Amino acid sequence: MKTISIVVACYNEVDNVNPLYEKIKQIFENELVGYNYKILFMDNDSSDGTKEVVRTMCKANPEHVSAIFNVHNFGSIRSSVYGILQATGDCVVKMCADFQDPPELLVDFVNEWENGHKIVLAIKKGSQESKVMHSLRKAYYKLIKTITDIDHIDNFVGYGLYDRQFIEIVRQLNDPMPYLRGIVAELGYKYAAIYYVQPTRKSGKSKFNFFRLYDYAMLGITSYSKVPLRIATFMGGFAALISFIIGIGYLIYKLIYWENFRVGMVPSLLGIFFLGGIQLISIGLIGEYILNINTRVINRPLVVEEERYNIENHYDTNGKMDMHEAVNNEKIYN
């Protein structure tokens, strides 16, 4: 019997984790009866009681429910990919706990997987989120698709099914800041698309504020595009050229009309502010790339575990099994 692992990233989702578990359980009991399933909750140090609810589920159903609790919030991106690497099923489904990734799509995922697709992605054809946020997302998808060399997938947020062979490819990357959308587009197999309308959250508030969304956006840009750096170079060269031409023009005009032409301070101030703005933009872009490089060079672990339930094998980010846990205070419960 094939095993399907479902990795659920959660942070302060006390009202959602149990209903999500019950819904997944119902789907496997009624529609996917020929498959075994394991749900792995990846908790980013929740403080609202989510941990207690997940622990209770792990104790009540150790065969199907497991959990990894991080020592603090490492972010959904790192935590989700770490969970994918720890899962042991024949395929892995990555989803969030807020019901914006509809669990009903699991049936379609598995059917396409059985048809031979090693990657099955949920693609949004619409969303019930605010129009402003939806418009910003669409603009970002168009931007990153335009400025990168790989064929990024529009309206794909990570929800999907990934075959074990693709998981092993991700494991070999040993990337401390993995951008799954880019990895799928660059290194993934041909995928099947399941289109859906993204619903609103079932309960609670979104944990993705502006700064987290900005981090995610810049991670995608700095990991897969050199265009911003080229633009900064071209802007600097263009500004220098314009400044040189204007300077020569002012010099000639001054030589011709020496007594009547007064240059004044305005041109100098405009030139200073113009060049200063370009310099700040360029330095900011370079800083984003340096931050990305620095993160990868330091090569910190994706997450640090505090404890785990009902999951024995431990894989480090290099893909090696480590039965001696990497963190001294980590606890394992079976």
C-alpha cells in the first residue's frame, strides 16, 4: 500500500489544525481508501495552544499523525521544506493549516500522480482574498516571470503533491533558504495543474504581514534574477552620461554668455539628489543580493527542532540520516 505524507505548516492555528486533520482523515477513509496516510504537522513555536492540540492528536492516532515542534518561528518557507525532507511517504503533499489550501484537492492530486505525474500543483484561477492583495500578487508573478530566465509558474503558492524522486532532488540542494516555486520551475519534472479558487481562511488571522511577503518576494528575485543588478548598472551609467552632457552644456553656455549667465545652486542640488537616489537604490539592490549570498554561505540549518512526535528517522539538510539528533535538547516521542 502506498503511503502519502501530508506536511502541514502551522503557526498559531489552534482552531484549524484539528478540523483539518478530521477533513483529511475523512477524505482517506471515503475517497482514498487504497492508500495509507501520514500527517506531519510542522509547528513554528505556536503560542496559542496549537502545540497542545497537535500533541493530543499525535497521542490519539500515532499511526497517522506526527509532529515536529521548532524552538522558535523559522518562517513558513523553511519550515515547510524541512517538513518535506523529513516526510517518508511515497509522495508528499505540502499545505498550510488555514484551509486556504483546500484539502479536497488531495483526490485530484493522487489521481494525477497515479497517471504518471511526479509533480501535481494547485494553481489559483481566482481568490477570495482582498482585491488589493490579489492584484499585488499578480503583479509580482508577472514581474518575476519577466526578469528571470526560468519559466515561473503563475498563481502557484506551493500547494501541491511531490513525488519521492523530486524530494530527493530538493534534498541534494542543501539550500538554507529554499524558494520552492523557483526550484519546481527550474529543476522539477513536468507537472500537472489542478485549478482552484482560493478560499479565505477558515479561522484566525494571516501571519503573513508585509515584511514576510517582502522577504519572500525578494528571495525569489535575488535567487533567480540578475536583472535588478543590471538595471542598477544601466541607471548609474545613464545618470553619469546625462550629468556629463549637462555639465558640458553648462560649461559651453557659461563661456559664451559669461557675464549674463548665472548657474546658481539649483542644477547642483538636482544633480546631487538625482545621483543620490540612484546610488541608494543600487546599494539597496546590492544589499539584497549580498544578504542572500550571506545566508547561503553561512549555511545555517533550515530549522532547529525542540521535540518530535511519532517520527523516528532524522534527516539533516544534506540528506543523511542521523539517529543522534542534531540538537541536544530535542525530545522524541513515539
